[in-house]
Amino acid sequence: MKILITTCGVGIGHSSRDVALAKLLEKKGHKIYFASYGTGLHYLQKNNYKPYNLPPMNFHHEDGVLDIEKSVKKSKDIPFTFIKSMYRESRIIKKIKPDLIITDSLYSPPITAKFLNVPCYIITNDLTFGFSQNTNMTSIKYFEKSIRKFIIEISKSTNKILIPDIPESITIPKELEDKTEFIGPLLHKNPQEIDTKENLRRKYGLDNNEKILLVTIGGSDFGKELITNICAVSEEIEVDKIFIFTGLELNPDIFKLPSSNKKVIIKQFTYNLIEWMKLSDLTITLAGHTTSMELISIKKPNIMIPIKNHIEQERNLKKMRQYNITKTIETQQKQQLLELINNTINNLDKIEINPQLYDTFLKYNGRENALKVIENLNNIK
């Protein structure tokens, strides 16, 4: 089959899980095309794909805080961007003539697919689309209600909805229950395929006796404040090395460290972030869904700090805490952050994953389950 995957370009979580799926599909002989924008587009290019460019849709933020009110005020451009996206998608579809469109958290492709009579699946970890909890503006609450209805109607028009998580991890609207399937996490490697912590440290030339902290903020610049604060207290963090990955949107050079600081090593990007998570003693991260799934898969103790006012990330954190490997902090004030890091790093032996939930997690191979649903397309139509 020829398959077009349209990917939300905010951060790299969506494009990362889609690449994990694409590689399996290619192994099985399917031809994969991508379309995205922003950081997602850059990530796909890094992975040697040649994605088509879609119009960007972004959120307004300041100092790492998502500004719901300003984002909604700027949403007057959304209808124009939506139509522009559909026009661009229709040209791409007519050019490559895919047998199937898979859209990851983008909601114009299902409409375009319907017009052009092409089957369409959605991959998403959020079908309720909440964002008004942190504002008192009535207009925003009405806007949220309208958007939610709109997304449900679009989703109803698709052939299948794939949730890259385990059952009961998100709320499914009643209207969508019949076409929704929990496939499990879309990981690049299953847990048993990842090398041991000791071997990975040898691979990267690191001492097995060192205490190592990993900091990653995904693919956006929302985590700039977190990195800045970690750097500021780094000398007081009770580890031997701190590896920081800034992601594709932040240049490591903007974080100035004294030449005497040999503890902090700042890098921009790695193709094997999960290996760095595995070799670390503790990982600090924002609360993206794909990152959450990776941390669970390797049972890695972590400190997770959701983007302020980002409801989906707050939900991800709530789910992660059920696994008993996640600590969090509501503020990014340096002293409180330092205390939490040192307290966690010195009590790692007391952190153990919830065995029942982890056993359930391991039962779901997202890539293989997605493959079955995709190759069963003719029976789903």
C-alpha cells in the first residue's frame, strides 16, 4: 500500500511515534509518505524522510507557560489555516494517490480524505481536547465546547481511531467507542530490544560508577526555563554528570556555563534518546505523551514537569504517577527543584514501578497492533 502520514508538528512526540510505525510498515513492503510542519517536519527530515510541508498551527507561550487566552485570541486565523491545509493536503493526495491516510492529531486531513474518497485513520492520545480549566473567560469555555464537538464529528467520519496507549488511559466519547482501538505505545524499540544500562554506558564511554542525570525537553522551546534553572543549580546537584538535550528548536549555545563547569554536557539532538534515558540514573523531562511511554517502557525513575496550562500534559502526568516512578513539582523555582532532584537521586532504591500496570503495558505492542489494523483496511471499510 501507499500510505500518507500527516503529523502534528508541535514538538517531536507525534513525528517520533509515527516514524517508529513507518519503519515497520516499510519493512513489510508499504510505501510511506509524510507531511508535517514545524519541529515535526525537522524531525522527519533528520530521519531521512522528505516530508511535504503543511501550514503551521502553533500555541502562544511566554517563559515556558502556555497562554490559553492569547492562543485563543489568535485562533481567528484557524479557519483560514484549516482551509489552506486542506488545499495543500488535496494537492499532495492527488499527486501520490495513497491507499490510506493516517493522521496523527491533525483534523483537516480526515475532511480532505472524505472529499477525495480515501480511507483515513487517526492516531491520537486525546479525544476530549480540554484547555479551558485554567481560565475564567466564558468565551474560551464556549470555544472549547465548539472545538470538542467539531473534533468528535471529524473523528466520526474516519475509518478507525488508534490510541497509542493501554485501555482506559484516556476518555473515549460515546459516539466514538465503536471505531476506537487501544493499540499500545508506538515505541522505536520494545523494552527487551534495548541494551542494558551497563552496556549503554560502555557504548558512550561513561563510567558505570558515575551518577548521571538526563534532562530532555522534547522538540519545542517550552523547556528553556527548565534548562536554564538546571544549569544555574548544576554544581549543587548530587550527580557526577548532567546530560541535557535541548531539542531541535533550541541552540545549545544560548545556555552559558562557566568554563569551570565540567559536570554539564549540553547537546541538541540524538537519534537514540531512549538509550540515554536508560543509561541515566534519573531523567527530568516535560510531560509529553511519547516521552511518558518511553520512560514507562524502561521503568526509568523520572521528574516530570508539565508545561503550565497545558491540559494534555497535566493528564499525562496524572497517568504517569500511577506507575509510581514519577515525581513532580508545581514550581520551577531553582531551590525547590534542586531539593527535589537531590532527594530523588538519593532515594532511587525506593522507587519501583507498579508491577500490575507495567504487566498490562507490556501486553500491548503498538507497532504490531497498528500494522494489523492497517493491513486489515479492506475489512474495516
